[in-house]
Amino acid sequence: MHGLAGSAAVALLVLTTIGNTAWSMLYLLVFGVGTIAGMMLITAGLAWPFVYAGTRFTGYPIGFGWRRASSAWSSVLSLRIASGWSTGCSASARGGRRDSAARMKAATWR
């Protein structure tokens, strides 16, 4: 869904140029189906190497180790992102608000 924000803006711009309601609805239908199909193809293309590697190394002990290691690393990174460690300040520890020094620091790193 994160990729739809820019696409939706372009779709709305195109819709303003179409005068007929029926053509506008058809455009939205084609746009929606195309967006879904494009996301499916990109996801399948990105997943294919992992599926191939997973089926190729099933009989080897190293394949099992890589799966365990990647699962553990993914869990660590997910917890790190969720807790705010990656930004250096946890907003949840301060009730969801940053103090002015943290805002200044965040603004200078952009």
C-alpha cells in the first residue's frame, strides 16, 4: 500500500482531465487492476531467488543453518525497528513526544 500514494495522485490528476463519468470509472478499473498486477509481478520477481535457494539447499545442513540465521536476524531487526533503537531515541519511552534537543538533532541529520 505504501506505493499507492504517488500513483493515486497521478490517477486523480488524470481523472480531472476526463469529462465523462463512465470513462473515469473505466480508467479507475484499469488503473486498479494494473496496479495490483504490477505489485504481484514485482513481489514474485523479488521472491523468486529466495524460493529457488530454499528448494535447492533443503538437503544440506548449511541450508537449514542459513534459514535459521536469516530468521533470527530478521527478528532482531524487526524488534530493533519497532522499539526505536535504530533512530537512537525511543519515542515510546517519552510518551510519543521528542524533546527539543532530539528534534534539533533529527533535523540536522536529514
